[in-house]
Amino acid sequence: MERTFLMVKPDGVQRGLMGEVIRRFERKGFQMIGCKFLLPTVEQAKFHYAEHEEKPFFGDLVDFITSGPVLAMVWQGDQIIELSRMVIGKTKITEALPGTLRGDFALHTNRNVIHGSDSPESAEREIHNFFKEEELVSYRKLI
Ligand code: CMP
């Protein structure tokens, strides 16, 4: 079983898409094991996007992600990292296909509703930027 970090970004929260995002991941069969509604600090934002530090859009990324509350979540499931990125859609908005969250709801690459981890290493780093291990729920699926 794999786990990943998913975050509804400020644009997704303000457009009322939190329920839609959760619905699509539940519908797919994944399990939520952690959830927080919070305003990220600048430190959390910089740590979260550290790999983009040298990019010209880094400042905008940090400003944007700290501009309003986000829904930070941890989800688990078989191959969830690869599969959740299919539910989310491509980062570049002209490549995000209809039927994906970004394909259906986003118009701009820098306002693309949701973030999902791209590797197990990123997932662990991103999860621990927002959650303590003891805040995650461990449970067995009954159905
Ligand atoms: P996310 O999955 O959160 O990871 C990095 C983010 O950087 C990405 O979503 C986009 O929102 C943003 N991003 C990627 N490429 C660009 C770009 N060329 N211009 C502006 N923002 C970008």
C-alpha cells in the first residue's frame, strides 16, 4: 500500500471544489488517512516547492499557495502516486485531458486546483511538511 500527499490549492478551495476532489478520489477507491484545512506558512510553501526554487515562477508559487487556505490531505491505496496523477491530470494545462480534475476545472498552469506528489520520496517529504505521523489514521478497509 502506497500513500501520497494531495492538496486542494487556494483557487480550488475558493471555487468550491474541495468536495469534488474528495469525491473523485473516494470514487476511485482510495482511502483518506489525514486531512487539515489550513493557511500554509511561507516556510511550509518554500519547503513544499523547494525543487522549483530556481524557476522564474517560484515567487508566484509561494505567494499563491500562502494567499488563502488549502485542504492538505494524505491518501493511501495501491499505486496511488501514479494513479492519483491520472485522476489529477497533467501539470501543463494544455495537456490536461477532459475527465481529469485539471482538465475539467483549470484554465491556467499556475492556478491548477490541486497538487499531488510525483514520487514516494516527494510524498514522504510533503506529508511531513504538514502532518505528524501520529496525526495519520491507520485503518483496515472492511468493504
Ligand atoms: P504543482 O503540481 O503544485 O507543482 C508545481 C507547480 O508549479 C505546478 O503544480 C504549477 O502550478 C506550477 N507551474 C509549473 N510550471 C509552471 C509555469 N511554467 N508557470 C507557472 N507555474 C508553473
